[in-house]
Amino acid sequence: MGVTAWVNGVLVEPGAASLSAVDHGVTVGDGVFETTKLVKGRPFALTRHLERLDRSVAGLGLQPVDRDRLWDGITAVLGAREPIAFGRLRITITGGAGPLGSDRLDSGLTYIVTTVEQEQLTGSGKVAVVPWTRNERAATAGLKTTSYADNVIALARAKQSGAVEALLANTRGELCEGTGSNVFVVLDSASGVVRTPPLEAGPLAGVTRALVLQWGREAGLDLREESLPLEVLQSADEVFLTSSIKDVFPVDAVDERRLPAPGPVTGHLMEVFAAHSALEVDP
């Protein structure tokens, strides 16, 4: 099955012309988005994603999202096909029609909702450290915007080396995040302490990141949000990623340095996350 798309109240063919040529999301990347996994046709943690969507919209200074209109789109794409066994639901909101520059017009938001089936990522994978940085003081820091060119470049570089994700530092040389994931490290597997960069370091406040912190702590694990030098990746016993599509994903290599995957702490967190998410579709 291919992409199912809904734009501004209408189900459309994915390849059909359905946006204005001067939509601000197209011309200057003035928009935000959310992606949640679909399991048996049901979106996971949708409430959390919609709350983050609202925060991103407010952070860009766009008008508030019309939740009723958005729900119409979500309902339309989910009802337009057989339930997807595993895939993604993506919501995109842009500033609507605008000038060919950074100014805005009060033209109303553009609403886009899409679904697509995809293969579930399993096993483990390599990450590559790329030379570019996240600006933890940028106006868009912590917002999930459609201005993703930095991520496209970084991920393409990582995939050239056989990696599934790129990892970036912030401007202070601290470990920050991946292009579409948060990163966790276990410096010493015997200690069981798990660390991840704090939000002040510039990463996106990942939905899966938050659930791992919550559910891991409830299970008695020691999870800490701490500033970490990028070099920690060269000495950590375990590294794993979290994202809405990858869940808890073990890293088996950082550049050319091999790692056990999953290590014992990562494996435990994978079990904790899987058990909770199987019971709660909208935690």
C-alpha cells in the first residue's frame, strides 16, 4: 500500500497538485510536523504528539491549530484504507500561503495528514558522527519544524558509511541528538546508569525519550539527563537510540567502533518499553 493523503479537508492522490505554489512551508520551510507510529491501524501516543505539535506551532508564532479540523484529517486517512499493520501517521502544519520571503500573510494554516505502511526496523544498527552541529540557542531549538535540510545532509553522509543514523554535537561540543532520534549512553554496564543529553543541550523533546525516562524509572532503573561530551561515544559500553518509529533501538557501532547490541541495560529497557507500549496505545 502507498501513501494516503488528506490536504485541507480533502483526500487527495499523493502525487496530485494540492498545495499552493506560494505555500510558506514550501518556499521557506515555515511549518511543523509530527510523526507517530501506527500499529494495527492505531496511532501510538497520539495525545503526546499533538501536545508537542501545539508547542512547535506556538514556538514558530503560528496561529493555534484547529483540533477539530485536524481530527477530520486523521479520521479520514485512517478510515480510507484497511488498518495498517505497522507504519506511520504524519501531520504537517504550515503557515499557509505567503510571500516569496520570510514575511507572513494571515492566510490561514495549511493542514496535511498522511499515512504509509512501512517495514518495522529490527535488530541493531550503526551510527555515524557527522561534523555539523545543532545550535542549542537557535530560534527553532526544540521545535519539530519542516526545515529539515540539515538533517537530510547529515543522514545522507551517515548512510554513505553504512550507518542508519547520524549523531550531532551542539555548539558547545556536547552530545546532542540524531537527525530523527534521541540518543542514550551507558558508560558502564555494570553500574546500570543510563544517561541522555538534557533538553538544554538542544535535542528535540522526543515522545519516546520521555516514555523511556518515565517507564525506566518506574522499573527501578537509574536514568539521568546530563550534559555529555561528544567523546563519550568513544568509551560508552552501550549506546541506543529512541524515536517514534524505532522505539528503543540498540547501536552496534559508532563509526568503526563496535559495541554489543543490545547490551544488558539496553535489552532491559527494550523489554520495559515493549511491555508498556503493548498495554497503552496512548500513554
